[in-house]
Amino acid sequence: QGFNGGRKDHGVLDIPVELKVEVVWGRAYLAYVTMGSYRCMSNPIILRDATVATYQMKRYLAEETEDCHKWLFDQGHMEVAWHLAEAFAKAGGFDAIRVDIFVTENADPRSAVINEISLSSGAGYAWHWEYLSKLWAEGYQARRAMRGKGMTPPVMDTDKTIPHVNHGQDYYTSVLSNCSDSYVLGAERLEACIQ
């Protein structure tokens, strides 16, 4: 679908908001807004509990509530962004990955698109860095503990996922989203799910 650029009717900018979603062990931890709404003056961190907070460099550990990007929750964009990032991470079998997603204010949340991915991130996550690192390390510690008890930790069978990912929307729609109209636009869902 893409973005047209410039201005739409009523002076609304057709500029996407970019969410850098950090996923650890298949679960989205946070989203960092890097290209925010044109009227907002901050780049907040968004958490799963609907916290939207910003951090100033001079007081990097001081969290301040930010309301300008509240529309991301109010319009349903975060539910879709969390799902899209987690689905991508699970399909690829990533232990940790950043999935950058474009969303547009006042648009259908299901029109979100992945912009790019990163295996390492330079975004400013304030004190969340420590927790992201601990979550990642704990996954490997748990796997080692399972092996110590003679158990086999779960292994991602990428032969069953990776070949299908490059087939595009059908795999995301039918397998990763279970044909849910909460995550997939109508025409794409009809094509992949209704036979």
C-alpha cells in the first residue's frame, strides 16, 4: 500500500510513525518511536502495559509520561504492531530481534508494514537495556539448566517456517495470524483463508 507523502485532505500528513519493536524469545518487550507524529516533540518508549514514556538525556533514568502518541493504543495500532513483530520473530526463530514497523495515524491498524529488522540496536532504551539483556540471557540459562537435567530444550524447526515466509502474506495471514480479521486486512484474509 505504501505512503503517498505530502498532505492528504484536511491537512493531515501522510507520514508514517516508525515503531522499533524489541522482541525477546518471541515476546515483544517495548517499542521505541523513532519517527513520531509530526506534532509530537518526543520519541517515547511504549510498553506492553500501555505505558508511553519519554526520557530526557540529561535525566536518562527519569521517566516522564507522554500523551502525544496515546493514539497508537486508542486506534488499535499497538495490538497489531506487537503481533506483527512477534510473528516475524517466531517465524525466523530469533532469540532477540528488533522489528521496525510503519503505522499511520487514523489509518486501519492492519495496514502496518515492516520497514526493516536489526539484530543489534542503537536506540536509546534508558534503563530498559538492563532488562532486555537479562531476559535474553535468562533464556540461555534456562536452556542450559534443562540440558543439565537431561532434558532437551525446545528447538525451532526453521525448515517448517523459513521456506514459507518468502511466500508473503499467505503465510503471515493463515499460519501466524490464524486468519484473524484483527490483524489482517479483509482482501488479504479472503484470498488466503476463505476457500
